[in-house]
Amino acid sequence: MECEDEFGIRIPDVDASKMVTVADLYALICRLRGQIPPGDASTASGAIGEALSEVGIERGTPDPAARLADVVPERLRPAFWASLRRRMGNKLPDLVGPPAARAVGIGWVALCTILSPLAIGPAGIIVGFLLGLATVSLFTSRLRRLHPQFPPRFTTFRDLVPAPMDGLEIWRALVTILCGQLALRPEEVKMESRFNEDLHVG
């Protein structure tokens, strides 16, 4: 998920299941980055302008530094985002709920897990946890529909333009992600490193 967010890609499950080494992941990221629409400003601006027009926002090409949330009101965000995803090859992530929803959800699951054993005994831990997850899922889904927010990494219109990255930049970013996620030192991440045997993933 971290790689998907960082590189603006979607890694299909079938490809993820075939990755054995860091080189496999690196090659997949490079390949998928090549499928993203070019980072050419005019191409991206055209897609953005068309998506804005489709939902009734006649502004021409917006300032790249303009905030998405300031230009596109909540009620138009689902239609705008769906239109933009179509035009940019479905490489954009889904809209999200308000930032506070996640914290509230985690708190609710914890509360259900703690209080359920008091009501129905030791088995209540599992029941409470599952009940908490189910209600949080409904709650966040409803909030996402009522108050759709743009994904955190998409704050301005400039963020919608995939920045070109060369192989070295991709490798450095990948090493940073792996070190952060797996508590590794950069020198421990090599192309030939195997996720299970060498990096102890899973």
C-alpha cells in the first residue's frame, strides 16, 4: 500500500503474489509507472479541465497550486473524481472519509473489544472486535459518501500530475519505503534480497 501511494500505482494481487525479490517489486513499479499517463502538464491539465467541466465547474485550467478541496465542493467530488479516474486510466485511489473518522473508528473497535467481555464473558473479546469492525465499516462508508475527501497525497491540482521518475529515483524511494516499513538499514536492501528469507516479511 505504501508503494502504491508513493508511486501513484495499483499493484494487482496476481502480480503481488509473484514477487519474490526486491528486484521483482522494483521491476513491477517501473513497468506500472510506464502505464501512467505521461506527466506532461498539458495532457494532465486537459483531463482535469474536462473532468471539472463534466461536473459543471467552468473554471478553465485551474492554477496547479490551487487546493482541490477549495475548487471542488463535497457534493461534486464523487462525480469529479470518477470522471478524472476514467481520463487518467483509473490510476487514482478512491476518495476517503474525513480524517477524524479513522481515529474514531479505531477507538470504537477498541471500546467494543474491551467492554464486550464484561457483558458476555471471555468470548466477548472476539464478538466485540467483530462487532466493532462491522459498525466502523458501515460508519466510515456512510461518512465517505456524505463527506468525501480527496486522498491525503492529493492536496493540490499539481499532485494530480504524475511526476516523471527515473530508475534511480524509483530505487531510492523504494529503499526508503522498505527501510521504514521493515525497520531495515539501507545497506540491507539489495536487488537480490528475498522478501521472506532475507527480509523476513510475512
